[in-house]
Amino acid sequence: MVAGLVTDLKRGSRGSTSPRIRLLYVTTVSPTVRHFLSPYAAHFRALGWRVDAAANGTMGDAVLLEAFDRVHELPLSRSPFDLNGLTRGIGAITRVLGSGYDIVHVHTPIASFITRLTVRMLPPDVRPMVAYTAHGFHFHRGGHPVTNAVFLTAERLAGRWTDRLVVINDEDYEAARHHRIVSPQHLVRMPGIGINTDLYARSSVEPDAFNRARQEVGVGTETPLFVAVGEMNRNKRPSDAVGALALMRHADAHLVFVGDGPERARVETLAELNGVRHRVWLPGFVEDVLPLVGSATALIMPSKREGLARSIMEALALEVPVIASTARGNRELVDADGFVVPTGDLHALAMNMDWLIDHPADRRAMGRRGRSRMVERYDLRNLTRLHEELYRGMLEGG
């Protein structure tokens, strides 16, 4: 489909006589590129495209240096209030864009806003087309009215500078339509960023790796184990998982947090106060998370806000059921392969954790249903095809 564009290009690289399509991915920090976008680089480079990446931390990442044709270091901050970072970012992105690109695809809020603003300031004859994937708008149901208004205003402003807006859940799709962030023909719905379901499969993990992963964090092989994956911040509500653990009937259940962040100390304190510190494990970052998640009774996702959580997809692909909050995106990902509970309802969370321990056959059936859905809808091969269609529409139709 897109391969034909390499030889029959309707819109070549601005300022270049080469027919090679040039694609730039921009994010705030390099882990987003490494974990989510590297497979797309491999796919489009195999089609003959030039694929570059720009983010904070790229130059020190050997994986990215190999995965992309070129990487650019950006002095970006994750704080929207860092005005110096904003100024430095605009200057750095302007220099990066001087390499000449057909498409710039932006991810993460800060990088996306700054990049679109910078592109808008370029002369029209050297301006690339811009796609923006919103991994969950920062205005949402349940958000504070003031912050919702600020983030909505920013999205509507930047929407004027966006050739394609990609949203990954139904709530954001309806919000984008309702608020007319972009015109309807420039709004695209995709089921997330995709996962490699061949990699995230029980058959891809050595049988004893599941037990070894438990032993490495200090949990017995037969112990009920619940896993939470992601940065430990207020949005992820890790304290809810600790509170639910303390309410469970099964006093032998354990909880592992994979990741780190500003809420870690609070989690430790809360676990001490509730008398469950000996059953809460905090190994921090884990290089290979597959065996640990695959060994779990269930994945716990009590977040206040989500886009379309990759960790939920990975758990379901590994045939591990999920207990998630009613946050946007979670409601779409978790169906008959887990439970969705009201955000902040610790009793409901604890009740479903107990139920999964009490019903092992049902738990395994949930896991099988989850994998089937992930393979059918969320597999990376499906998402790369959708990205081919996205870029083809941009290159051919503007």
C-alpha cells in the first residue's frame, strides 16, 4: 500500500530532489521512542523511508541509534511550566526541522505542542505535514474544571496546526468531535499504539522464567500475586492498590509495583500503616517485565486517567486478567477478561482481587479471552497497517 508511494510520490520531501519519504517522530523523552515507536521505524525503513527520532535522551541510547536513521537530542522538560525549556525546545526543533521532512509525527503533550507551534512558524513552502497522536487528552471527565479548560484551550489552539489528529479511545474521539479540535476529515481513530503479540505470549517465555521472576522479587511460586506496572505518580493511584490489599480476605496475597516515582514513599508509608508492608514489593524498574506480569494472578490498574494503557494490553496478551478503574480507555480494553471498578472504590477492587483467587478456572478462561482480543484488534501488525493508511492519506491528500 505505502510501498507504492516510494516510487510514485505525490508530495516529495520539501527542499529535496530525492523521492525517499522522510518521517520524523518527536516525543518529550526517549523511552517513549524506544518502547513504542521503534517497531514503526523498522517497518517504514524496510519500505525505503528515512525515519528519524527526536527526544530528550536519544543520544545516549544505543538502541535508538541503531533503530533510526538519525536521532536528535531535544532539551525538553516534562513540565508545562518550564518556560526556559519551551524556548530551548523551539530553537532545537527548528534546527531539527532544517533536515527536511515530509511528515512529522508527534507524541506526548509537551513535545507535541512545542513541535506544532514550531512547524507553524516555518515558511509554508518548507512546512512538513504534522500528525499528532493523543495518548489521552489531559482534559477528561472527572478532571478539575479549571485544568480541563486550560488543556482544552491548548488542544484547540494546537489543533489549528495539525494535519491529522489521532485519538486512541472512544471518549477522546467524541471529545475531539464535540469541541471541533480538528475538522472531521482530519480526525483519525486508532486502537492504541499496538503490541507485539508474538513477543507478549506465554509461549515466548521459558516455563521456569515465571517462577524465577517471582523469586527475584521475594514472592513464592504459589502465592497469590497482583502486579501494578507504570510510574508511581498520583494519576496512577498506587495507594489504592495498597488499600485494597489491606481489605482483602486473602491475607496471603502479595502486591508488586513495577516502576518508580514520586508516590513511592507514600506507598511504603501506607503499607506500614495498614500492616501489609511485608506483602508489598517495590523492585523499581524491571528490565524484562514479561515473566513477572505473566506469573501474576492479575494486573491492577486503579488510575484516575488513562489513554489506552499499554500495560493492560500486555497483560491480556499474556493471558493475565485485569482489574482496572473506570478511567477512559480502561473501559474499552477490559471486557470479559477482567473487571472494571469505580475509580477510588477500594472495596470493589479488593472484592474482585479475592474473586480471582477463589475462581482459578474462570481466571484462566478470562486470560484466554483477553489474548484472543489483543491478537485480533491490538496487534502491532494491524497498527502498522493503520499507520500506512494514515501517512498515505497525508501524502496524497494533504
